[in-house]
Amino acid sequence: MRGRLTASTSAAGVENVLALAYGGARVATILQMLPSLPRGMKVSQEPQLYLVLWLLAAVNAAGVVTFALVRRRGLSPAGVAVDVVFCAAFLVLGTLAVPVQDRIGSWVGWAPGYSLAVVVGVAGLGTAAWCAAVATVSAAYVFFVADAATIVNRSTIVGNTLTLLVLGGVARIVVRYIRRVAADADEARARVAELARREEKQRAQLTMHDATTIMQLLTDPTLPADTRAQLCEQAAVEVRRMRAYLRGGPDAPRRPATGGPGEPGEVMLRDVLESGMSGFADLGLEPALDLADGVVVDADAGEAVRGAVAGVLHNVRRHARASMVIVHADAERDRGRWVVTIRDDGIGFDVATTALGTGLRRQVLAELERHSLTASIASTPGLGTQITMEGKLGP
């Protein structure tokens, strides 16, 4: 559940948060409606209709919440239209089931409160559709409270109607602004990734330039012996420089030590991941491992994870043409599992039509499965690749 309640600042992440907020508003409305249900059944002139409308509102709200959690985005325009129609129906039919004196200032007449959540939820529609939705709900609200429009209640009715219009407008402004910020953030990330890719390409060209020049000279059979000896020394220096470039540093990857902080033969998942990432600084790695602090795994499984991480990164280096690789680890304790994802911004591939190479097929999928771990691959041409690894949390 933690993954559904948190999101990035990307456009997709913002849509997820907005959907959850919309669903949360519905849940809050239903909870406010619940205590007044017994009294509403008692005072209603049509208790059976009152109950049916109440249950339909609850079911509709549950559907909105479920959609938000499962699809991680808000309703489609067609779904919003259906939602608005339901809301208007609750208000219009509510006149048959809610006593006049309970239509204002009482949760026995719950439809106005429900309509407020609906009006806030239509904020993401286009201008014409939004105006139509707000106008429909507002008109239905006026119809619902019309019989209660005594001299005392007229100002309240006007104020409540303005509340629907004003809060609906404010919600629309906020949603549009947040979406614009998210779009700008995505555009900025894309620019940064492109600049990083170009910088890395230039760095590689500079790293290889002298080496290729030396190799070209060494292939000349007429090269004097003393000059060849000097070039051989320079070639050795270039080899060391290129190896350091490929490793991203002077240290070689380390295998995780067994016998970690837990039982003998256990290792810390974070140590395993850091060991697997060692030597791949040239990929623009961005590790996010804090959420996996304290997670321990069996040493053999840890070695399989380390090998899988290294294998994936080797594959990224050889094929993905990525400028950034994000390694994220999380401990989903409510689901009893840990999850590691490796995502690159490279060229991607079609999983359905592209045969997996030996590295992904054997070192990642098969080896992890052999240790009762699972892995999945998701990739889209032009949009990069994501590898997800999962395992059970220890007791």
C-alpha cells in the first residue's frame, strides 16, 4: 500500500495523488453520512427510497476509490459524466425521501455534502465539460433545497450554491497548476537526461580518442621500434584509463560478506545492492535505498540479487544507451516483502517480440527464481526498461 500512497512529482505521480485525494474526499463524505443514516430512515417519508439512494451513493463512492487505487488515476471524462449524473439524481430524487426541514444544515439530507465532493472531483475536466458539470450539480442542488427556501434559509441557500461554484473553481485552478508543475518537472528531467547523455557521449569520445589514435599508429608496420615502444607505454596508460572509466572508479566490485547483523549466513539487502552497483558510476546511477535499511536476506539469495543487479547494469551499459539509472529499494512490511526496481531511461525494447539475452534470462530471471525470488521485466521502445525483483521479508 505504501507504493500507492506515495508518488513521484512526475505527471503520472501527480495524477495518482489527485485520484487518491478525490477518493479520500468520497470516503470522508460517506463517513460523515453514516451517523445520520438511522435518523434519516426514521424521519424519511420514503425510508426505502432513502436507504436505496444512500447505498447507491456509498457504492458509487466505493467505485471511485477502488478505481483510484487500482488504476492510480482519476475517472475518465465519461466516468466523471456518469458520476455527475448520479449526483444530480441523488439531489433530485432526494426531494422524495428527505424531509424539507432536513435538507439544509443536516446530514440527514446528505446529498448537498456529497455534491460538494463531486464538484471538487471534476476539476480536471476541460473548460466546457467542467462548466456543464458544475452547472448541473448546482442546479440540482437548488432544486433539492427549493422547498426549504423560507425567508430565514434563502441566504444559506445562496451561500451554499456559491460554495459549490467557488470551491469547484478553486479546485480547478489548483489541479491545473499542479499538472502544469508536473509537466514542467517531466520536461526538465528530460532535458537533464539529454544533457547528461550528451555529456557522457563527449566524455566517452574524449576517453577513447587518444587510445584509438595510439592503436591506429601501432598498426603501422613501418613504425620505428623506439616509437613503437613509447606508444606501447602510452597504450598501457590508456588501457588503465579506459578500465577506470568503465568501472567508474579504482575499486573492483565486492561480493557481500556473509554473517551480517542478523543470523549467521544473512546479509543486509542494502549492502548487497551497493555491492552489485559497484563499478557502474558511468551509468549515472541514482540509488534510493534508505527504505530498505534493516532488511536482511539469506546470503545465497543475496549473492543472487547482487549478480542480478550487476547483470542488469551490464546489460544497460551494453544495450540501453541510458543516461540515468535509478535503483530503488523498499520494504513493504504491510505486504511482507521487499522490492527492488532498476529503471533506465534508455531506448527500451518490445518484451513481446524481443528474445531475452543470456544475462537477463539466466543471471536475472532463472537465478532469482532458483532462490525463491521473483523478477519481472517491463519495457517500452523509446521509454526505457524497468526490472523488478521481489522477495519475502524475514520474521
